[in-house]
Amino acid sequence: MSQNNFPKLHNATWPGIVGKGADSEPVIPFDSLLAMTAAAEVDGVKFDGVDLGLLEPHFTLNDPDETKILAEKLQKHNLVAGSLVAPIWAGSAMGTADQRKTFVEMVRKACEFGKELNDLGVRSYGVVRIDSAAGVEDWAKDPAGNTKIIAETFREACDVAAGYGEKLATEGEICWGAMHSWKYMVELLEMVDRPNIGFQADMSHTFLYTMGYNAPEHRILPKDADLKDREAVKAALKTVTDALRPWTIDFHVAQNDGSVFGSGSHDKTGRHCQATDPNGVLDIAHDAGYWLRDEKGELTKAFKHICWDGCMFPNAVMNDQQTWNDILAALVKVRNAHGWKS
């Protein structure tokens, strides 16, 4: 039985969409993901909720009844909603005026969706997740100028989100321009300079920061580093987390094998491995502590839930109930090591 009741344990639903579709495997229906999440159980512990990608075909933000339908489904499975992924790829934070306007509008729609879930009693914590929706190659054509544009767009989005009482979290992935290294990520957050923006750490994606993928100038681990050298890995993780932890307001537990992977239309980013993958380079429960505890080892309690992210898992893996039991077991270990009682 779990020793703590916080942070709450969430599963992500967007892996049923991300990397799927016409040029890849079929999308996994939302109802199937919800049912498998609700069915998972480890020593009497179950998932508390789900984080949602507000993406078609799982959701449409243009149906006024969508949140009511979702609330009923969540209540049926005794789950709640947490963080929401805004469908900002309809625009771009670094694009034309119209693209930037669309980006901000998608943030507004996500915030409105979140407010309705709050009002319906199925959401009381979480953030709205964003990224720059711009590639690294395009950003590199004018790094300073493009970072400035992205920061301006993010500020507009923050101002909109503030009207709904929402915080925006930027997920650090190596495929997003101005967010593709730990140093560029800190620089962008400082430039945005809004109280309601922060960082969403994903243990798989942020590990790639240490290896300098797409930003070799900010590499921490040597190019020929032995990823089985735990002391070297821990030192690198400490450097990244010391820089980004003060900004971290949302957290994804994940495993990584030190490689990149892309599927469907998704660019290559840190590979998400199964929780039990023998090639995983992370000690999940231990390394989560770099994000969940401060430099003195004290719990930050900066967020009320943690979420497992398994983007681009094959459908055969995702449709296996044991996958979700293994994931839940990993989350329970993290909470037992770094959780607290309310």
C-alpha cells in the first residue's frame, strides 16, 4: 500500500494520439485509454486521474457539451483531470502574425476547457502545457530574434491564461526551437518574465539535454560517455535540474535509453521507454528526486500530481494492460520515495 497520498498519480492520454495516425499506427480511442487506466492496480493503489491532450480525435474544443461528456466519463471511472495539453500546433509561437494569434487562441480555448472542468468538479490542479510549435532548424536561422518573438507570444498567452487562473508549462523537448537545450529553456523563461509560466520536466526528454542533442554547445555528458556510469549520469542530471527545478511546475515520470525517436508526424525527441525496459539509463525513483527535492534534499511540493508519459509506444504495448500496471508501479515507487501526506 502507498505510504503517501501526494503527489496524486496520473496517466497521460495523448500517447494514444501523438505519433499515431495516417502515416503510422492507428489512434487509440480515448475510452480505451481511460478504461485501461482505471483498471490498473498495484497493491491496492490505483491511478487518481489523467492528464489530457486536447487533440482531435479525442477531443474537439468547439463542442460546448464536450466537458460535460468528459466529466461523466471521468466520474464513472473514479478519475479526475489534471494538466491539459493545448493544441497550439494549429499555429506557432514563432510564425506569422496570424499563426501567433492562432497559438494564443488555442491557449485560450484550453484554459476555457480547464475552467469548465474545474466548475464541473473533476479538476482542481494541473497546468496548461505549451511549447514553441517551431522547429530547431527554423529557430537557428535567427536565434536571438526568434527567441524574442517566441517570448512575446508566450507573454500574450500568459496574460490570457491569467484571466482563467491558469499557469502555462513549457515542456522541454529537443525538437522545439528555443526550448531544445536546458540553457535556452532557462533563457526563454527568464525573457517571458510572467508569474504564471514555468517548466514541465519530462524525465526522458530532459535527459537528452545532458547529451546535447540538437544543442551540442550545451552538452554536459561527453560525447563518448558511458551511460552506465551512474555517477556521471547523476552529476549531469544535477546540473540540469539545479537550473530548471526553480521553474518546474509540472512533472512527467518516464524512462529513456539515451536515444532519440520519432513516429508519425512527430519529430525525433527523447525516446520514451517502458518502465521495465532493461536498457533504460534512469533509476526512475531515485532520479525523480532531482526534480521533486531541492538542493538540500527537501521536498519542493511544487505540484500536486505527477504523470507518466509514454509517447510513441507501439500500439501492441499500449493495448497490453500489464503496461499500465508496470507504469503505475513505477509511479508508486516515486511517490513512496518523494511523496507526502496531506
